[in-house]
Amino acid sequence: MKSKFLLMVILGTVLPFNSGVLAVEKGDKLEPNSPLIERAKIVEWRFKTVDGKVYKRLFDYTNQKWIGDWLKV
């Protein structure tokens, strides 16, 4: 009876740690033809004031680039 209890305690403490490590190792490997998940770009309007006139322009924070020209608001 004590040996079964001891075996259950050992298996209960060792198995959860081993299964977690195997899941991380398998998740890190990518297959050559696996599709990549593209995320949405982060784009916001930026504003400036010149001679009392307000202008806006889109800025792509993902690629750190301006999109288009300044537009008068």
C-alpha cells in the first residue's frame, strides 16, 4: 500500500513537468511549409498645426513609416 502511494506521488510530481517541457520543444519548431500568421498593422493619424491650420497624416507604427501625404483638416 505504501509503495503504491509512493509511486503515485512520484508520478504525480514528475509527469506534469515533463509534459510541459515536451510541449515547448515541439511548439518552437516550424515546419517548412507551415503558413505564417500575419498580424494587423498598427496605423494611426498624426496631427500637426502650421500657421493655425491643422493637418493630418497616417503613420504606420509597425514599419515606422509615413503613409500618404499631409491632408488639411
